[in-house]
Amino acid sequence: MKVLIFGAARDIVGKQELDFPLPSDPSVKSFRENICSQFPELKKLNALAFAVNEEYANDEDVLKNQDVVAIIPPVSGG
Amino acid sequence: MKKNIHLSTKPLEIQTCRDFASGNSNGAECIFIGTVRNATQGNAVHQLHFECYESMAIKEMEKIADQALIKFEILTITIHHRVGTLAIGEIPVIIAVGAAHRSAAFDACQFAIDTLKETVPIWKKEFFEDGEVWVSAHP
């Protein structure tokens, strides 16, 4: 899966983009747990949302290999 | 055209937004202009840097405009947001709404900026004398 990383989350991960293996349980929740255990500082953010193919995702959504997942730290536009 | 969405690295133009919002059926045009403030909680801010997830940010701005057109009695809505590095006093966001009556224009404008701040994937970093911070990222 292609993973895009923005803002404070990118500073933590150190990269704008990652190629991440599809978790054996391919849910967004399990991806969240995997990425947070690899980069524990992500847990210190106020909130962490995920988007799949440019739409906000729920924890129970199922990921596929060709999906583009985005890691979305708290937004602060305006 | 009922809605106009724009994300740009170039300075935003108030008149352009007003032109999109204008129309002979309007009795009111409400224009919200967000500006870069020189301080946060007493600390002097020198500049802001905005970054975005461009394709998704445009989609989310479109959704806000569509919702506003359904939710309120308005005729047009324009949402322009800037990204990149902005100095104090510059304009990161303009929302312009045209409506027959002012209350719907005010309400739609408020709804659009409040929702934008909650859902649109844009991030701002504040630059201080002694460092930089992503806004709202950490407790």
C-alpha cells in the first residue's frame, strides 16, 4: 500500500511517503496499530485520522493493496 | 456557477471571490477573510506555513460548498484557500456567500469556515523566534 504522510505525522515518520505491507488483518484499525507501534510518537498527537483514496476512513474499513492511505494529523486550515 | 473552489500558492484575491458570489438575485453578500495573526497565546508569530493534501482538500472543500447550498437558502458559495508560506496580515482563506437575505449568508459563511477547520486536510505551522510548531498537533 502506498501511504502518504502529512504535517506533524510526517515530521515523526521522517518521510512524505511509505510503501507499507497490507496488514494480515487488513482493517484501518489494524493499520493504525501497526503504524503506531512502528512510530510510537504518533500516539502523542491530539488525534490521528486516516483517509483511503482521498476519503476519511473508519476503523472497520478494509484496505486493499492498491489503496492510497493517508495519515492525517489534526487539521488546522483556515 | 453556484460554487467555486480554489487552492493556490498565489495570493488570494478578495474581488475575485466577490465576483463569483455576486448576482442580481442577491440581497446580501457575506465575505469571510481569514488573516495571519502576529501572536498565539502571547508568543510572537513571524510567519505561517500551510501545507495540504491537495486532491483530498479540494474534495472536502467541494463537500462543504455542496452541504452549504443544501443546508442554507443561499445562491452561491466560493471557498478559496492558500498554501505555502504566509507573512503576518496575509490571507490564508476567503469564503464568499451570495444569498437573497443576510441571515442565510451569515449562517452559511460561519458553517463553511467552521467545517473547513474541522475537515479539510490542510495543516499550518507557526514560526516563532525560537522554534516552530504544527498548530493543534499536540496536547
